[in-house]
Amino acid sequence: MNPLDILCRTPKTNCGGCGFPTCLAFAAAVSRTGFDPTRCPHLDHDGLDLSGLPARENDHDLELIKHLKSKVSRLDLKTIAPELGAEYDEPGRTLSFTFLGRRMELDRSGITIAGREPDDPRDQILLYNYIHSGGGPAPAPALDWVGMETLPNSISKTKTLAVYGEDRLGQLFAPLSIADITKLAEEAGGRVEEQEGANAALIIPVLPRVPQKIIYWEECEEDGFPAKVKILFDRNVLSFLDLESLVFSAERMADRFNDLAGR
């Protein structure tokens, strides 16, 4: 299916309700990957033929989840819990930690976030990958911040991070006060940090050993600069997550901020 076939049925307002920064990005995802078209709350479904959409990637995701779950089941969760920044409940054999301000629990039946099975299977992939890292060779973040572009083999991921993480946060923050942005960060489990030359800097513990730093510059109308966000990572981050999961974790951070702002 041509993405323009989907785009013409959207309001073209780039409201972000689907989780994408623009209606075009949403249309491209639907036509390219079979992304759920109902995620757009304003899509005109009258006469829409979805038979030409590619198969959803869910089957592949579910197989990967099954594989990762099997690998994690062989780990000594009690031993690795401290290295993950997690807690282990001996009677329930449950591993738990905070994921973007919400409680994640892992037991033999699977993963829950805030008491519910994750809506997006990629959340489970992300969390299983983090747990399987076992805390990595570096037991704690060094808080030595670097951009995605400095990490190895990240050239193709830098644009993805910008589109689905940085640009979305910049658009979300632009109409908000610094006090409102600070409140959102605190609700996501984060804190504010001083950053010379920026309007705000937020440290968000997306996962216990995977903090991310959001640097925000407000719009400058005089110079024609829009609001801008840069996401930084700890230099040791690849000890805890693979690159693909890392990009998705930043995307989910942007999703979490949007959810909190929209209530």
C-alpha cells in the first residue's frame, strides 16, 4: 500500500496521538510495517481496504520474546538482581525494578508493568534484553554522557533517535513551562540537573542502569531556531543494552512523557 493512501485519510495536523511525530511518519509505518492503523484516533476508515498491508511483525516479536524468556529463565535472578539495580523477592521468585517510573515485575509467568502485561511486545524484548545482560561488566553507570553518534555502529540509528525521541520531545516541551517539564520528569522517575547553556537538563532512569539525559533548548524566535532536544547516554550503556534496544528505550521515554502530558 502506498503511504499516501493512508496519509490522505489522516487530519494532517501532526497531533502525535498515534505516537509518531507526523502524520506522514504514521502513514509510512502503516504501509511499510503493518503498524496498527487504528492507533490514529482520527483516521477515516470509510472504504479503507487494509488487505494490501504487510504482515504485522508481531509474530516475529512473539517468537523473540519466547526465546529471550527461555534464556532469562536459566539465570540466577537472585545473584544478578543487585547488578541490575533490581530487587528479588525470594518467596515469590520475583525480580522487580522501576521502568520509566513504573514498577516492572518478572516471574515465571512473564513480565508485567504496573500490574499489566505490556501493550507493546517490544517492551518485553527491551526488558528481557536488559535482564539478560546480567548487569554487564560495568556494574553501575559512570554518568559520563555521550551522544548516540559516538557509540559504535550507530550511524543508522542516529536519525531514528532524532525522529522518534528527540524531535517528539522537542515538540512536546515547546509550549510547556520549565516547571511543567520538571514535573513530567519527576513523574517519570527523573530529576533536574544544571546544564550550562541549556534551558533544562533532565536525568531519566529509563532502566536502573540505563539513565538518559535530556538537554532542552527553548525556541528562539529572533534567531529562527525551534525548540530542540538532545538525548545523551552513559558511555558504558552498551554493557547493559544492545543498540536497537537502546534506541527503542529512548522512544519509549518519549512515549512516557507524551502519556504523562496527555493524562
